[in-house]
Amino acid sequence: MVEPKAHGQWYTLVTDNFLPLLKSQPLFKRVTFSRVLSDSVENHYIYSVLIEIDTMEGYELYQNELIQQYVDIAKPMFETKVTHFVTVMKNIE
């Protein structure tokens, strides 16, 4: 979740740096960046980054290296103005 005051700078960080980094990874099949529409969270922006990964090696790369690179940059820049979380899912079909 991104507060409006931080939105422009955060969006630029993600679209100019983090998404290209993710999309350059050969272990990732597809990276999708979406805005989550919600009428229950006023004055905030919610986004989702979905990464399709076929191997544990790709998952470990994301969990152990890539998300930490994002956190190392975003946390000092935005402090509590940006909240993120990671959810792991397995496709069934």
C-alpha cells in the first residue's frame, strides 16, 4: 500500500528499477504489475507484482536477493509511507 505523498517517487522506483530487474531474470517466466482496485482503502494506492517461477532456484533468488534489494532502497526512502508483503502461491492447473 502506497500513501499518495509517496506515490510518484515510489512508482518511478518500481517501474524504472525494480520491474526491469525482475523482468531480466531468466528464471522468471512472467512478471505482471497491476493496480489493485479497492473501495475500502481511501487515499492509498495498492499494487501487485506477480512473478511466475517454475523452479525453487528462481524462488530462492527472489526471496534471498531481489526482494531484499528492493527493501534496502525503499525502506529508507519511504519509511512507513509504503507497506509491502510477499505471498507465495502454487498454480494448481
